[in-house]
Amino acid sequence: MGKDLSGGPTVRFAGKVLLTSGVAASLMMLSPSIASAAYYGSETNYATTAVPGDVDQHWEGSEISGASVYFTALGDWFKVYDTKKDGYSAVVEWRDLDSSRTGACVNKMGADSRGGCNKNFTEGHEIRFRAALYNNGNLVRAASAWSRGFA
């Protein structure tokens, strides 16, 4: 056994480091502020104010009280409207039925805002989507029916 700079055995020093790391890891797993909820699916995007116009676009939609969402195959865009001052984020939950891709486009810009997410789906794939409301990543409620569009 060698000695570290503090004069103790090297093995003992290494054991303390492991114990400290183990305690830190355990505290991280127990801390509710570190663990966070996730939005729907495996891809989460945050809406920006860049949204294509409605000219020459066909939009499919879904609504619930507090959120209206739309999808167009022209450019694979989602629009997400937050329609109510309720403190919740308006979200479009989506899934590509012809692949394993799922995700959410989250509008965190506040009441009466419109945002968009530009996706890149494979042409011809069936896309299902619905409006939802979230509170800090936790689902509050979602439309019971899924709307349908094609990329």
C-alpha cells in the first residue's frame, strides 16, 4: 500500500472517493428537483415563432380547451396555439405510424401565442397527432381522439 498526499493509505483514499460518489449518485436519484417528467415520445422540440403561412397549405387539426394544434404535409410543420391563460403549455403529441418515431412540439410562449416545429418525416408516412396540455413536463390532459395526416 502506498500513501496519498494526506499521509493515509492509497486504498483508503480510493474507498472514500467511491463512497462519496455513491452517496452523491443516491442523492441525485432521490431529489425531486433533479428528476424531471418527460413530454410525449422520444423527440421533444420547443416551438419557435417561425411558422409557415396558410397560403397553399392544407392543415389538419386537433383541439382541446387551452390548445389548438395543426399539421401540414407541406414541409412537415406543426403549429401549436396556446389559447387560454391557464399556466399550462400547449403541446402537440405526435407519432409516425410507419416508423418508431414519436414526440412532442411544446409551446412554452404563454397564453395567446402561436409557435411551430418543423419536422422531417419520410414522404407518405401516416402521422397521428393530438392537442395536449402539460404542466412542467407532466401531462394535464389530451384530446381523446388522434387526428390524422400524411407526410
